Amino acid sequence: MSVVLVVDSACDLPAQLIEQSNIKVLPINIKVNGELYKDKKSDSHLLDFYNKGLLTNDNDADSVPYTTEEIEQFILSDLVSHHDFVFVQTVASGNSPIFDNASKASQSILKKYQTVRQQAGRTGMFGIRVIDTTSVFTGQGLIALYTSEALKAGAKRQDLRKLADDFKATVSTYAVPKSVGYVRERARRKGVSGVSALGAMMGKALDINPIILLQNNANQVAAKVRGRQNAIDQLLDYATDQVVQGNLTFPYVNVSYAGELDELRAMAAFQTLEEACKTANVTLLSCVMNLTGGLNLGPEAVCLSLVTEGEPLA
């Protein structure tokens, strides 16, 4: 039986790893000032977008996820003829309609797949399952990686949902956004209650940057740090501490950056994390942040995910 894993493009993993793992990507487009940009999960393509300086609050920007009909067409055209089971993992439903759209599409696909498979000369039943990862960005990446490894280890399709559901509850995702003001403005434009105007003004005046915990379809401030670079360093230092103490239960740390990766890799705290991971035989993954993440967190934002038995960052 051929099983394929599908994620949306909000999922942050290195493009080479996505290709090697045969993970299929459901696009999420970004519209800026009326022009549509496609997230192709290529570092060079993503950097080209970031280098154009389009993610400022002066620009009219929004994400454009696939509709139910587009998801249905994507799966019927590209996957049904080649695979017997499609396992779709979406960005947190609290942040995007993709889970709802994919769930509706799956119902329609189950009514139409037989004709498509017959025309392709493929026999046998077809199945599809959609889950809400309740996570975002690098957290989605770890969930996809865990699922991919489970498949390679011989996990049965009927066990995939429980495996993924159990694992996703253990993933911690942290982010340092561009600024309090940027996050507040993005939330306001999306109609989401978030940082107050007064809080944003105070954050700007005092140079206070939050470290946000994004987990289980909810966002909360894990720490408030003076200075954006200090906030990034504190997040990277936290990850290093968890690695050194042997607290990770999944031997990966996944980091994305909304800009040139050389800027991230030049940070002393990142280099320390890199050395700690090498010593502990932990794989440190890094990639350019997806367009949806960059849009919501801002240019030069950092997102980091891990699975740890240790205390959360505070």
C-alpha cells in the first residue's frame, strides 16, 4: 500500500528534507498589494520575497489558503492515481481555515476517487485522513518529520492518526516576532484580539520583545525580554540548555528564520546551540521561514520547536 504525507506550506522544514521524505506540499499563497506570491518551499524563492521588503505594515498583505475546491483538485489530480492513502496535516485550525477546507474536500474526494483511479489503471480502495496539528511552522515541521519516520519504520495507516495526535501534544513551538507593534497590527487586520494599542506603544518605547509560545491551537507570551536580539538569544539558550540536560524526547531542534539564514547562523547563541546538538547527537534543522509565518511574525522573526521533558521557557 502506498501512503503519502501531505502538509501545507506553513510547515517549516528544509526543502531538501521535504523532498527526500516524499512529503507533498499544499500551497498557501500570499497576496501583497494585489500581487500573488506562491510559497514554493525553496530557500532562494522565499529569500527573494523577503528581500523585496514587502512585509511591512505599509503594505496590504494577507495569506490566501487553498479553498475546498482547490484542495480537492490538488489531491484528485496529483495523488489519487499514485497512492492508496493520503494523510493530510494542516496548520493549526485556530490560525487558518485550511483544516476545515481540507476536511470538506476529503468528503468529496471519497465520492469521486474511483473514476480517477480507474482511468489511471489503479485498483483497490483509497483512503484519506485530515488532522489539525494544532501547531504552526517549525512545530508542524517536527510533526511531519515524526510521521514520516513512523511511516519509514512500518507504521500502519490506521495507526497514523493516533501516533500523530499523541506526538503533537508534546511539541513546543516558540517564536520571537519582529516587534510587538508588528504583531498587533497583523492581528488587527485579521480581526483577532491581541496586543492592545497601549501595550504595543509601551513595547516600542521600552524595546520590549515577547517570546511567544504557540501550542495546542493557542498563543501565549512565555517571556518578555528587553531587546529583540536578547529575546532571540534567550530562546536559543533555552534550546541549548534542554539539549545539554538531555531533556529532548525527539532528537531534533527545528528553527526557521524570516530572512537570510547566514544572519541566523552568525549569532553566537545559534553557534552554541549547534555545538551542543553535535555533542548530544541531536539534529539541528534550519530553514527560511514560510511566507505565512513571515507575514504574521514579521521579517527577521525566529521560530523554534522541540520536544522536551524539561520545564517550559519562562
